[in-house]
Amino acid sequence: MEPILKVKNLKKYFPVKKKKLFERRKYLKAVDGVDLEVYPGETIGLVGESGCGKTTLGRTILKLYQPTEGSIIFDGKDIAKIRGKVLKDFRRQAQIIFQDPYASLNPRMKVKQIIEEPLIVHGYSRDEREKIVDEIMESVGLNPEHKFRYPHEFSGGQRQRISIGRTIALRPKLIVCDEPVSALDVSIQAQIINLLEELQDTYKLTYIFISHDLSVVRHISDRVAVMYLGRIVEIADKKEIYEKPHHPYTVALLSAIPIPDPEKERNRKRIILKGDLPSPINPPSGCRFHTRCYKAKERCAKEEPKLVEVSSGHSVACFYPENT
Ligand SMILES: Nc1ncnc2c1ncn2[C@@H]1O[C@H](COP(=O)(O)OP(=O)(O)OP(=O)(O)O)[C@@H](O)[C@H]1O
Ligand SMILES: [Mg+2]
């Protein structure tokens, strides 16, 4: 099967404000050389601690940020270079769902207007819009009779349903879900995850699912990519990565998940990472993770390990991987 999305050497650098007038211009390397292929209909989980570049990667893939370098091939076209009508068409096909349904919905618009807005932008007729709004409300589990209400008249979970409805109204192929349930009550999270899974079936959607909740990612993903300081350090099928993590960073992340079985939980060895995430302005030499790695040796500070496939579909960027 051909990938729907092929990202090559993608970089997004943000210029840092100069402190002194004659200082050299510095850059914050939020995404720094990502390769990724996404296949139609799959869900890729994207994990890693706060500040590692997940959101920036998601937004750059959708061209909400102009990439600094690299290519983004979607449906055979390099999105990094397109503009005008081709870009507008891409915007219809590739969408984002945000974490916070409060911030992303205009409080002065009725639900109907919220869902309709992207349809107007893309030139749908009034009749088509009427039909789509009702249909979409049904498919996200809202009563179409409530379409004249305002966002504040709904609960948090319902608001996320509205925002998901708005996203799928244009029938996109690819959706970046950026922490879509993190702001919600735990009891509501499962409902929204189920809804996303249902919609994926109905509308044949492909998801890039960003989250720091590894249990949620385990539930929803087909494959999982682990990010550290702007790079993907490991990627594999879900089962494989949870059972046989290779990268010490992945091992450490997974060791932080509580296990429901009390006996296993008692024997769980937590690996506490040393220190904080280093600054993406001056990332460490060699392997970026070496400053915090429990396995680091001399070589790790000097040479940068490349992401290489060590078994079918399982790639890791580490000189001394675990469980191999
Ligand atoms: N618009 C921006 N301008 C400048 N720096 C940015 C911008 N957006 C993100 N950054 C920086 O880029 C790095 C990556 O941030 P990003 O938000 O992509 O991380 P994240 O993995 O999504 O984190 P979180 O889990 O907290 O959402 C951080 O150092 C952040 O401060
Ligand atoms: Mg983020």
C-alpha cells in the first residue's frame, strides 16, 4: 500500500529573539529532521514529553507552519511548496482537532454556524450545507435539533463533539488529533475516543494522534512514534513497541505507566530520567538523549545515531538498544 503521507527530513525552526543587538541569530529547533510515512486508514500515535515538538510536527505537516526544510508528500504532491488553490484543496483534506474545545469554538456562533463555516469557505450551497450539518450532528452524537444553541450551552464532551463535527464536515482524509481528550474529564475521554474510532470507520480517516497519555495511545494506535527533542527516536507497531521497546527513552516512558495487575505493579521498575528536557536551541551533541540516558557511553556524545529498521517495521535511533 502507498502511504497517504510521506514526510522527509522535515524541520521547523523558530527564530529566537535576540538579547543583544549584535548577537548571532539563534533558532529553536522544534522539529529537526523527521522522516515519517503514514498509511491510509491507520492511526499513528505520537508520544513524548512536553516540549519535544509533537504539536509543531503536527502543525507543520498540515502546513499551518511553513516548514524550514524538508518535504511533505501528500497524495503525491509536495505540500511544502504549494500555494493558492492546491493549498486550499489540501486544507480540505487534512485537518486538525485541538485539545481545548473551549478555546477552539467561537462563543458567539451557533453550532450550525460553527459546523457550516468551513463549508461556506469551500463553496457549498445552502441546501448542501443544511443537509451536511444535520448529518454531521447525528454522526458525532449530537441532536440536530440543538443546532441553534451556543457552545456554552453544551458540556465539555459535547463541545469536543461539535469541534470534531466541524473538522469532519469537509470529509478530510487525514486528521491530526492534538491531545483531543486531555482537557476532558476521564469519564468523558473514553466516549470521545470511541467516537473518533467510529468516525474513522465511517469516513475512512487516517489519524496522527498526539498525546502524552500512553494508555490512550496504546488503545487507539496501530503504530506508535516516540519523539525526543524534535526527532523521532523510535517507531513500531503498537504491540511491538509496548512489549519490546528498544530505545532507552521509550523504556523510561513506558516504565511510568501504572499496571492494573497489583502484583506486576509492585514489581514495576520505574526509570526516572535525570534532569529536564534540554533546550532545543542548543541540543546536546551526538545522541540528543545521551545527557539523560542510563545507558549512555562515550560514543553517544560524539556520534548521532540514525533511525534504522532493526526488525520488520520497527526502527530505532540508538547505538545500544534494549530488548534486541
Ligand atoms: N510558535 C512558536 N514559537 C516559538 N517557539 C515555539 C512555538 N511553538 C512551539 N515552540 C517551542 O517548540 C518546542 C516544541 O513545542 P511543541 O508545542 O511542539 O511541543 P509538544 O511536544 O507539543 O509539547 P506539549 O506536550 O506540552 O504540548 C518547545 O520548546 C516550544 O517552546
Ligand atoms: Mg503539544
